[in-house]
Amino acid sequence: MIGPAVAWISMARPSEPILHVDLDAFYASVEVLKDPSLRGKPVIVGGTGSRGVVTSASYEARRSGVHSAMPSVRARRLCPEGIFLPPDFEAYRVHSNRFREVMLSFTPLVEPISLDEAFLDVGGATRLFGEPPEIAGKIRDAVLEGLGVTCSAGVASTKFVAKLASAHCKPDGLLHVPAAQTIGFLEPLPVGRLWGVGEKTADLLGRLAIRTIGDLARTPEQVLQRLVGEAAARHLTQLAHGLDEREVIPYEAPKSIGHEETFDRDLDDDGEILRELLHLSGRVAARLREDGYRARTVTLKARLANFTTLTRSRTVRDPTDVGADLFHAVGELYRALPGTGRRIRLLGVQASGLERAGAEQLALLRAGRWDDVERTLDRIERRFGRGSATHATLLDRDRGRPRSPAAARDPTLDPGFRPSGEPPYNR
Ligand SMILES: [Mg+2]
């Protein structure tokens, strides 16, 4: 009899199933990984121009009072010895993808809220990995091992308490707030820490001498209503009592990433059609790299002038996020289409069978091999805008062809989109 009872206990949902995991001084930490000679120094990311703003500061810089969102002019005054660096979002994204991978190895219920923080619901993971505080510890170890940066984790019964807890124990900390101690934990914190309380609301509350979350919890909701309105009063009262019904909404990986284009006049020249496919392949590959995926399957879609739609798919041997590989596949699929002299209304390239590229990307980055041509193009485009760097073959593709802005449509941005009377994209 003991066996089943024990099993039942270990399967019961824990009272604090929510984790908030936050990488410490993320951008600055990645810069230290890239250049270990920066370790222990006041590294400040962002604000390299005279009018810039700090986006991340190492804890050494924070000791001088520098923090993110601070104008760089002020940061330079506070920390003249600071090492100011431009942000390298490519490296941050790769580490962020890896971070997400680590968390997903503990539970599928991961809700990323930015590159460096996420909520997790580990209520269903306890049989495998232990109680939530233990899981939080394992995740912290795995993040340090897999990424080389530290993180902080809050463990609580609700999302907002978990987030306050991780902020409370930064850097490199772990704080478990048992459900029964939630009110006591919240009590002394300033009201400004509450989700949805900005400077303006904090000022309003200050007029009633409501400065801490405890003050707020003791204020009758009717009094708050007169001050901030009914909905906000309800929200604030609930939070002040530790109530937050928001669930962890897991990130859903896309099933496919694709791009298609309808032309204002039908294309009948193979050279021109292949050039369009090269362009579309490049767009899809850039999205794959940006989102940290590689594709196993490449699909060509071609709609003819008579509205017949042809789709052809091919599975590539090695999953790829490189436009030249996608183009190689769709180019062959195009050439193998039946008939000749076809007139094309629409072309599409879609990548599916996606797998995460996280770990491998990180390995490339560490090996210093992060410099192939397409990734260089990504960097140039991010700096100077789309189309600023491109294949020589694509240089004249926009010349002399009017194109309505609505002509380009990305099916992955609009999953419900399917022109009427058309079979599903993939078949
Ligand atoms: Mg952070």
C-alpha cells in the first residue's frame, strides 16, 4: 500500500511549480565570453554613441551605479573606466537559443519573455527531476555548463512572485518563496515592483502613503478604485495578496518557415524565375538563422497563370539554414516540373522539418567560425537594412517591375492564410 501512496504524493502538483529564470547581465556576460580578458571589468553594452543608452552592464559596472536604460552620457560620468561595447545581437541570439534548449530539456512548458528570461511550469517534471527548487538548481547548473554564464532563478506559486524572487536573489542566486510565505515576502517590497505599476501609478499610490506591497494589501479595494479605476484596483489588490492567475504559455516552435511572392505580371523567363527563387531562398534562410532553426525539407510552390498550383518537396541530407542549399533544392525541383513555356503567377519557398540549431550554433561561435558569407550578409542587413547586401544576380531583379506592397506574403506570419480552392501548402 505504501508504494502507490508514495507514487501519488510524488505525482501531486507542487504548490510552487513556477520558475522564473533570468540570465545575469546577459549581454555583458556574453561579451566576457567572447573576450575573456574583460572578466572582472566594468563592461557596458550599448551607449557607444554620444546619445546612446546602456542596454546591459556587468556587475562591476553596476557597482558604480550604471544600469540598463541609463543614458550613456551619464554612464560615462559614473564609470569613466567603463569599457563600452556595441551590442552583438547575433551572439546574444545564439546564446539565447541555447538557453531555451537547456530549459526545454526539463519541461516543454517554457514561456520565453525576452532573449534572457523565461517562465517555466515544472509541475509535471517533478518525478523526473525532483521538487521545483531542485529543478531550478539543476537548470542553473546546466545553464552555466552549457552557456558559460550565470543565471538567477525564482521559484514560487505564481508568475509574478517567481519573477520578483529571481530579481531579489540576483546575481547567481536561487530563491524559493513557499506559498505560505508569499505575503511575508511581498510585504516590504516597494509597490513599483508589482507588474503593471509604473512610475505614474506609484506616484498616485504614494499620495495615499501606499509605498510597499504590504501597504497596498491593507488598503480596501474601494479606496483604490477611486484612485486608479475599477480594473486596475482589482488587479493590484490581487497581486498584493499574491494572486496571479496567468498561466505559463509555452512557446510553440513553428512547423515551417516560408516566403512567397505574387507577381504583378506573370514570369515566363527561366532565368528570372530562378532569380526569384534565389531571393526567396535567401529570405527563408535568414529567418531560419534568426530563429535558430535548420530545415530538413524544402518545398517549392509555383502557381501558374491558369491558377494551377504545383508543390514539390525534397528532403535534404543535412539539415540546413543556408540560402544556397535551399536554392539548390528548389532550383532542381523547379527544373523538374512538367511542361515547358510556363507562365508563373506566384512562387514560394518553404522550409519544414525544423530542428533547433542552438547547440551547434554555439559551437560554431566558440570555434570562431561564425563568419560565412550569409551570416555576414545578415549582419550587414541588420545594420543597414534589408536589401543593402545581396547576391550580384539579384541586383537587377527589382528593376522595371512594379510590385504592390501587399504582393509579398509570408505564410508563417499568418498561419491561417490559405488562398481559397488551394490544397495545403505542403502537399
Ligand atoms: Mg537578465
